[in-house]
Amino acid sequence: MICWLTEICHLQLTIEPFSAPFPTFYKGISPRFSSESFLLLSLPHFRLFGESAKSCQHFKNQMEKNVLVLTCLLIVVTIFKNAVLSCSPDELVLVQMKGKFQAYALGCYLRARYGGFITSNPTEVEVLSASKKHCVLSSQSLTTALYAPDSNWEIVQDFPWQPIFAQYGNDTDKYLSQPFCPFADEETQRLSSEQMKNMENYEDLIYYWKENSGWDFKDLEDIETLYNTVRAEAKYGLNIPSWVQNYWNYMQYLHDLSFALKLKTKDQKRFRGGPLLEVTLDKMKKKASGELEKTKVIHYTTLGNNIAAFLSTMDVWNGLEPDSCATVLIELYKSEDSHFVRYLYLNSTTPEREPQQLHLLTIPGCTEYCPLDYILEYTHDRIPQNWEEECLNSLK
């Protein structure tokens, strides 16, 4: 997901050093939640910090003293993943409810953090989402909290919800989805197959997993897929077989190794992260030139590996797979005739239960508040000029 908070601004360059002075506890949800949501909260692994379930106002009150007031532009990039689980229909309902609740909690956090900048005006926000059902629902859940109306925008009195217009891509959308790209896919498969040949130390363990799972591991990506499945089941409180638990750390290591191979080469980064990088930079340039005068927020919801790919194009990725709800905040500031950008990262695995911690991402060779012109120059060769044509070219 990507949210933009935008407004032409004048920022003094006596900016405080980076810090994350945010609340230690998040105790509240909105009373707009349905009875199913409160049933969900009664389960141990769905409870929020604290003993009470109040409104987002509690979260806002906790942050008011330390909130960072943004007056130019914010981009929030968040992924929502669709877990492949072996579970009953009732368990699946709870899993889906938790996913929507996590997105809502993230919206509450953003509303509290940037409450001094955004309003409840629905015309100041643009929402764009990948077309997958879980992305659409998560995007709607987040904007429900982020743009809960005040009295000026309420449709029904004391009912804190308003419709927000959203646009949806499709499966071939290169910006928010994960479309077929033969060049990148073949490169990943080649690297994965080559790495699999060097797994002599893990042969017995891989055979053990194969016998117990019934899977045929042809390359590291197959092990990665198995790990993602059992990790999702563990995350949602489902039972994990002992043959996985006994060697969990080994499976996690091979998963991380496999995932890193997807974004190892410059071309992989360009094809997978370049389009999303391009659209964010384009929006910042338009805002800086005055074309987006009324727009404050642009909220993108994206799929799968796109955040890792996006970060890798700027050389600020840590090499690990982001979890669902992982978020990049991109803040654009203006001072006199220059614009500066700050990148922050949220990667809580349970955003509905624990404090969000911001991590500063610094572009190599730059500072915390990096000139927009520097970023444009640094990334100019990391965006494909003709993505479709280049992607269709198979490896030589």
C-alpha cells in the first residue's frame, strides 16, 4: 500500500534528528466494529495491548504530544498477502477477520501519527489497489480508519464511516500486482536451481521434509513455498506438525536464502521494483511542480514481494521477506525552492497487538532528509524504459 500526504509547504531545515516517539500501548478499536470483530478480540492471539477495547481516539491521545506534523507529502507503501492455509471454513473466517483488523489498526496508527496534516475531506485522498480480493478488503479497512469522518463529513450522525473512491488494477498491472515477466522469472529459476545443487549439507533434511510433506522439492522456491504455508498457519494459531517444528530454523534459513535470490541481480530489481519506484517518484515530481495541489494522500495497496523489490531498487532492503502489513512511509518536504524526502519503514508482524516501531531508511550517499533531485539521479537507471518489451526478452 502507498499513501501520499501532500501539500506545498515551507519547512525550516532545523529538523530534529530521527526518532520514533510513539506510544508503548495501543488499546483501542473503533465502536464501528461489528459483533464478529469483538468475538475475534476475545481470542488470545487477537487481543490488543491493554485491557480495554475503546476507540481510535485513545490511540490519538497517546500520540498527540509527539506527533510529527507533516506539511508537504507522505507516501505509504504497504503489502497485504493472501495466506495459503489448510484450515476449516470457520478458521478461515477468523483469519480473514484478523487480516482486515490489522489493516484497520494500521490506519488508526497513521491517522494518529499524521493527524496534524490530514483532514477528513475525502477529496484529498487517492486510493489505488491491486485487484486481488484480500488487497481490496484490506485497503478498504485501512481507509475506514485513516479517513473516518468528522462532523463535517458524516453521512449519518455519529456513524464514523464514509465512502472513499478507489481505483483497482488488474493481474497484468506492473505497478501493484506481480505480472508475468519471463526475463525476471527465468533469472530467478536459474539462480534457485543453481543454489539447489549446492545443498549437499541439507540433502538428508530436504529428503525428510519431502517424505513428510509429499512435496517434490525441485528448487529452493519449493522449500520457500512450504515454509510460507506453515508460517502462515503458525501465525494464525493453527497446529504445526512436529517434523516442521523440529527443524524450523533450518527451513527459515533456506526460505530467506530463496527469497533473496528473487532480487539478487540488477535486472531482477529493475523489473520487479522499478515500476513502483517510477510511480512514486512521478507523483513526488508532480506534487513539487504544483500539479497535485489539492491531493494530500495517495494510498497504494500492493501484492507479495513488491515492497522488497521497491526497497531493493534504492539499496535499502535488508534481504528479508516483509510480512503482511509491512509499510514504507515516504515523506516529502519543501524548503524554499528545494524538496527533500525521508523514507521510514514499519514491519511489525502483529500491528494490531504491539507498538509500531519506525525504522529509518537512508539512501546510500545521502542523509536522512535526502534531496529529491539526488534520489532521481540515483535511481534513473533502475527504472525500465520499456518494461513490457524488456520483460518479454528471454535470457540469452
